[in-house]
Amino acid sequence: MSRNDAWRTFRKASLVIATIFPGLVPNVPAQAQQCKSAPLCRTGGTLLHANGITTAKCQKEPGDPPSWPNASAQRTDKICRQIGACPAAGGFGKFLQSVTGNCESKQFDGYFGLDGMTFGILDWTSDNLPTIVQAYQQRDKDAFDQLFGKLDLKFKNGCLDPDWVCKNNRQGALVCHGSFREAFAQSLKTAAFQKAQVDHALREYETRLARFSHLGLKTEYGNIALAVVANNLVSKSSCRPDAWKQACAGKPNETELVRCMLERYVDNKCRGSLQGSRRRADAINAVFAGLPESSNIHPTAEAIISCSDQWGVSIDGG
């Protein structure tokens, strides 16, 4: 068994044990005891639907134009850039670079009305709100209570109530409601909430790695490439990574194999369009261009956090 295979096996077992016996396993994040996601509720309310896109409609009075942005401006996120350039962040840093357009298309403080509510460094939507809120509370409960304590948030069994999230997203309240919008926008600029995003993003990253572990890829390039393309992967037989690997069998090494697999991803429009698939594959290849191979595929949250001195300081480009 390779070092990476042994680590994956240990981590899976540790998360299971930590879920059943909290506190028994050291150095396993508290997020192992995870709140469940909410449903992504976009229909049946006040959200706008046009050309396949759903957005919130924030208006002071009926008939007024929307007053809240429904897209994120292109700008460099300093924290993301530091993580991407940091050896301690390993494969996660390269994953973050690949899915954020080299830290320019997504930001830790991003917050806008696509899908009713979109926010954070991985453009999460409202269905992720219970898990993110839990991670924030675990990072700094006092800060959470100060910012959100006066709001009428509904909790169930210690987690943000999925039904409450669904109802409020459907009505656009998670972006348009003044008191929630103000508190949430402020929280996104705090060090604790930004670090909580790392906790949650790392969990999603590890889940994606585990999803494709049966393919037996050993390199950082192979593992991170599949973790990146897993997002919005079209559900059809020609878009299964197993099929790409089979079609690319016989390549002299794993680097050439993965490069071939990414071309199959593009050719079959596995991100929904040829252009979108090409952009994603090119972004992955650009991140790895000229870099030496690294074996740090599974960094810890604290190792990632140590990469930046900008937590809660400045998110603006520069």
C-alpha cells in the first residue's frame, strides 16, 4: 500500500470513529459531526428565472429594479493566492487555484444573488448554509452570537433548520433581507468565518478525492484534476472518469494519462459546453505547468490556514 493510499484509509476510518465517538481521535476536524445540507430551493417563490439562470430580486418597492448584485466582480483574492502558492497547502492549494480562475473569479467574501444566494471562496449556495454556519460556530461561537444572535434564525437539533433555509432562499430573503444581509456580509469579512470556509472546503475536497480513489491515480496532478472536474460533471457514460481512463490506457506515465483524460473531458463537453470544459481543463493544466511533483495531497486545515497572513484583514485585489 502506498503512502497516499494508507493515508486515505486512515482518514476515512478516523472520520467514522470521530463521528461515533467525538473527541476520541486527535487531529480530526470537528466538522466530522456535520450538519446536513439544506435542499436548494429555487422555485415557487419570488426568485427570477431567465435563460436557465435563477437570481434573487431585491426591490425596495414593487416594480423597482433589483438593487443587489447577482454576479461577483472579477478581482484577485489575496488569501486564495497565498494558499495557492504555499507548499503547506499542497494539493488543496492547487485545487483552489483551479476552481477559482487563479483566485480571480471567486472570493472569500463573495456574496451575491445567483441561485437565490451564492457566497464564499467556492461559490456555495444556500444548501451549504447549515454546514458553513456550524463550522463558523465551531471556530468562534462568540463572534457568531454577536453577529447573528439578534436575528430570527431557526435551529433544529443544533443545526440551522433546512426548512427555514429553503423557505428563505425561495423568497430571496438570504440576500434581500436587510438585517440578514448586513450580518452575513460582515461575517464573511471576519477571520473566523474565512477559516470556517477552509474547514468546509477541505471537507468537500477530501470527499471528491475519495469519490475517485478507485481509479488508483497516485500523482497530485491526477488526484487534483479529478477533484476539480467533479464539479458540475455531466451525468452521461462518456463523462465518467472510468471511461476516460480506459480510452487513454497505454500512456507511458500517469501525467500523460491524466492529460489524455482531461482531453476526453473536453471532447465530450463534460462541463456542459465545449468552451466551459476547455476553460476548466486549461485552468488545471496552467496550475501544474512547470511545477515539481508533490506528495502533499492531504493537508490539514491548520496547515492551509498557516499559509496566509490576511485572515480578516483585506480581501481586495492587489
